[in-house]
Amino acid sequence: MSHFWARFKAISGHRFRFDTRIYLDPISAPSDQDIALGCIIGKNPGSATASKRSSRLAPIALSGDKFLPTVLSVLRQSYAQADTPIVAGGYVQVLNLFYLCDRDLREAKRSLESSRRAAPCPEEKRDFPWAWFAWGGSDRVLDPLKARFSALSSGHNFYYSRDQQSVVAQRPGTRDLAKHTQGMPQSTVVAHLAKLIRQ
């Protein structure tokens, strides 16, 4: 049983992570009936790895990765505040600016620039009820990768603005600081998500 699942793939000697899912209740195996409740967009996968070798969705060994458990905590708090039961098989899709796995973002960006660019995750083409942008601030290497998310299909978009110290209910621009979950005041995002869940 695991909350965290993904598909890992080796490309040009680097490890990539695709179709990352955060299930609000732990599951023993993904199903075609599972429901994407929303998505969150971060920079890139960190240090988490597959707990077993598989070409299919496999449980993730977190290896100290705090991003996924933090998002899970925020979502569970949001459903509790909305007083809404969690849908069986409900998960949040994790999308990234790029899908190369590396704990060190600087090294990941260097590898990204020197290796052939991998295709984006196919899940980016899905429709989502909401999208939470958490890709950080402006960055010379990463800013061009943000443009493709202007085509993301989502009913509601939001990010936590560090400058405004509040949730902004729209897609961030490439130079806006869409706060990462680390050090983010969770209660404001929990309240916003609870409103979306109740709709």
C-alpha cells in the first residue's frame, strides 16, 4: 500500500520520472477507474526513486523527498476543512517543468542543458479540475519551460504569491514567484483548496 506512485524511465543515461500520482488514501495498485482530483506543477522530481524496477506505475521510495508528503498533507487537510469525503481512488497528478530526477537542482539543470531534451509527461494533456502552480521564481533555464503550461487544461488555476503573501487565483507569469511548498504558509492554500473542493 502506498500514497505515492510513478513511472520511471532511463533516457540518455539519466533517470526520469513520469505520471507521478499522490493518492489521498493509500492503494495497493493503480486502476483505470482512478480519478485525477487536480494537479500540482513543480520544478523537477527530486531524490525519490522507484521502490521496485518496473515499466509500469510503481510505488515511490521517498528517499528524504519532502515535496510529495507535504502536498498529501495539504490535500488531506483541505478535504477535512471542506467536510467532503475523499473519492475512492482519488489522486493529485504531479507535473513538472522537466522530469529529470536529481536532488540537486543546479546539477539537474546542467544535465538538462547537456542531454537531449526528453518529451514532456503525456499527463500534461489531460483535463484537471484545478491546477496548483508551485514552480518557484524566475530562472534563466526554467522560464522557457513554463510556456507550455499556458495550454494546460484546468478549471481553476492558482499559486501562492510570496510577494502578495496570499493565494492568487490565476496562472502565474514566467517571472512571478509561485511559491514552492517548502516554507509556504499551508493554511491559506488549505482554505483555498477547500473552497474548490466544495464547488
